[in-house]
Amino acid sequence: MLNVALPKGRLGEKVYAMFEAAGYPCPSIKENTRKLIFENEEKQVRYFWVKPSDVSIYVERGAADIGVAGKDILLEYEPDVYELLDLDLGKCRMAVAGPKNFYDDGEKTLKVATKFTNIAANYYNSIGRDIDIIKLNGSIEIAPILGLSDVIVDIVETGTTLKENDLEVKTDILPISARLIANKSSFKFKGEIIECVLKSIEEQVKKDD
Amino acid sequence: MIEEQILKSEEKAVFALRSLYKKYGYLPYKMSKFEEYELYIRNKDFLVSDRIITFNDTNGKLMALKPDVTLSIIKNSEDKKGEKQKVFYNENVYRVSKSTKNYKEIMQAGLECIGDIDLYDIFEAVKLAVNSLSLISDEFVLEISHLGILSAVLDDVCKDKLFQSQAIEFISQKNTHDLARLCENFEISTQKTDKLISFISTYGEREEVLKKLNCLCKSESIKELETLSAMLSKCEFSDKIIFDFSVVNDMSYYNGFVFKGFLSGICEGVLSGGQYDNLMQKMDRKSGAVGFALYLDLLEQLSKPKKDYDVDVLLIYKDSDDKQKLAQKVNELINQGLSVSAQKSVPEKLRYKQKVEL
């Protein structure tokens, strides 16, 4: 049985469609229920919906053999997994944003509010800038407005939220997209089926290009 | 005589491994739980984590609870031309757990061969690694890589240190997409990029890998890999040994062969090892070395049939009962092959198959 962790939400639904097209359907998943686990005995596959930021944990710990997680989550938590494919979905970027009139003159410690403390720390470490990290769990955009921080490090999709809060992108850190990941041990013992899924999804990604 | 069914997976493994290693002339190595802290500070990159439990000894010396066994074995070995020291151990080490961020006691078993080593010793270590895994479970895989080949491939693509360190990370993740982007950033030709991608996509059955490898790069190390593979093909479980160049142990310590073992049902590698001549050199030693460690605490994850009860018989007696009679009854039941818990009342948390009153 191949266990697949899918991120709840629109991205997960798109990814499921790819698995379905790859020959691993599970029709019951489309029924409107509150169930989280769906199994297709015949195809030997089991899907489950989990919080997007938890997918990598399920895969690293082997509760799921494969799963789909954003590159942001993989860089933040650095799970020990194989990253087999860039799905080219859920594309956005990790960026530094701040008030339009803010300029970092490097005179004092930069206050950075973010959900992604590891990514922010690694980025500023790579450019040798001294920072104070403020870990927030949501509504990051208001931190610079209220003076809690100078800038934020966050995911930017269209930039609308930033604009509405009078913020702008100062620097792009890196592009983000959804990745197919696999547990290292599962890859040894269920390699055949994982490679089969991988190949089909890879073809679908190429076709969409 | 200990009944086998009562032993936990890790306890069973300890006995079986000890007998296996002794057969090949590896001697038991018993060490103290403590080591001078200085040893670890000098080689802290070799350790999984640099956080170590320290304390002052009675003479004021700063000591550490061992986070690692290999460094101590190296420290206490000697360089003698033509000689090899072969030892095995079964020790607890103290490391910070990745998940809880607290210190954890980890049971490790393993072996080290230090001295004038050659390909035979490496073969022997790999063979013992495979046999060790086979003693624990039928479903296992040992993957082998050769860092000499990886270095040769990377040097051919780009010698930049930053490139190589990032490339190695992507190789360990089998991440071809980010590796391709990295090559693009470093303006590496498409031909070389494709070669590198083919290299990391080459894994699995040994003969297949060797065939493809010969088209991808030229390196002395390939010959070593071929010889090792030929030697292994005559051994038991040969089909469970694969080549996979995503096994990347720290290259400043390891060189040559590295390997990793997996058991079905355990989410991470349970065995890790390789040739560590670089570490020996860093410790100002002339000898070579090869060894591996098995993380026995992970064996807890192997599923065992669930028991529906804790004891077969719950034997209830009263304060006024004759204790000699009670002892006799307990003995009687045990002699029938049953497990017995003698109690005055029914304990809240004890699950029993059958309740008997004296």
C-alpha cells in the first residue's frame, strides 16, 4: 500500500488530479465528506489530507511514503527526505518586504518578523546582516505598520496583500513551488511504485509546460 | 536459559551481533561512559550535534558523556604497519534528539577496523553490515556509494567550493530540478549538467549502475567499486546490496566507500558507516579506517504482534490465606507455562486472560 500525504486545499486537489491521471484514482475522495483518509484497495493506494505545513513531517517519519510540500516548508524544516520532482504548481516567491519609505541603511540591528525563522536567519546570515527575528504565526503584514518590525520575510504570490498594507517587495530571496517528496526508507522498499507514479507525474508536468 | 520470545528486538540484536562479529575476529571493546571534553571540541564537525553533556571530574577536568564511540576508539588505537585493530562495541551514547531538542540516550552497536586496511577489510565491513541487518529483519537494503567517484564527477563539472557543497546537498536529496538550476546559475554547460543529472539518477542494481557509470566518468575508484561488487556477488544477500550515490556522509571525514542500511518498517536509516581515512588524518594518524554503527534504539519501531493482555493468570488471594499454599499455587501455574500475577485485589491497569481465586 502506497501512502500519500496531500496538502489540504486547492493545491492538494490539483495534485490529486495528477495522481488520478497517473493511474491511481480513489473516487471516494471526491465525495463531500469530513473524512480525511481515502483508500483504493485495488490500486493499493491510500490518500490523506493533512495541513500543508505538516506534509513533510508525515513523510519524514514514514507515516506517508510520499507527499507534496511547498519548497518553503522544506527549507524551513529541512526534513531528511528525497525531493524527487518540482511540480511547478503553487508558484510564488519568498521575499523581504517592508514599508515603501523604509530603507535599510545597516546602522542598527534589523528587526525581521516572519513565520519562516530558519529561512530568514539563513538568508541574512548569507549576507552577513545582523538581525533580530520576531516569530509570528499570521498577519505578518501588520508587523512593520505597527512598528513591531522593520521588514517581514514572507511568501508573496501576487503582491496584492502587500500593496493593500502599503508594503512593497524589497528583495526576492528565492522562488517557491510544490515538490514531490519521498521517505528515504520507503523509497528503498516501495521504489517500484514510487518511480512509476513519479514518471507519470513528471510527464504531466512537462506536458503542462 | 532466556526464552527468545521475551527479548525485545534490540536485545535480541545485541546477542546475535556479538556472536557474528566475534566469528570474524573482532574483539569486544568496552569503554568508559566518559571522555575528556577536549576530544570532541577538536573534532566537533564529526559529531551529529555539537551539544554535549559535560561535567567537572573530581580533579577539575572537564569531561563529557560520550556523544560518539568512534573518536574514542581511534584515540586509543595505534598505527603499526601491516597491522589492523578490529573491534566491536555495544554502547550508549548521549545526543540531542532532533525532534524533542532534549538529550537522549541512544543504544549503538558497531565495529571499527583501524590500521593498514585494504579492499578486503572494506569488503568484510560491508559484508558484516549486511549480515547484521539480516539478523534483525528479512526485509532490508544496504546502499553503497563511493565518495571518490562523487568527487571526480563534481570536479569535472565545477571546482568551486560553494557549487560543490550545494550540489552535494541536492544529490543527497535526489533533487535533480534544483541541481539543474544550480548548474544554470554557475553557467555550466548543458552537456556537463546532463552528465551530472544522469549520475545522480543512476542507482539500484549494481551491475546496471556499473555499466552506466563507465559511460559517465573516468575514475580509479570505479575499479574499486567493481572489485567490491564482484566480491559481494558471491555472498549471501547479494541482491539486497545496491549502489546509490545519494549516500553522502560528511566528505571532510569520510572518503572512499560509504554505506547506509535500511529496514522495512523503520522510517530512517538504521546503519551508517564507511571509510574514514580523512578523520584519521585530521587526528594526525597515518592509518586508514572503516567501520559502521547500528542505531539499535530505532528497532523499537519494528512492529510486533500486539498482546491483548499482560499476564495469563491473575491470582487473587486474601490476607488470611496461607502463603505457603499461595507460593505452591503460583509455582504450579508457572510450571504449566503460564505467567502469573499474585494480587490481593484486581489492579486497575493490569490486563489478564483469566482470574483465579486461591
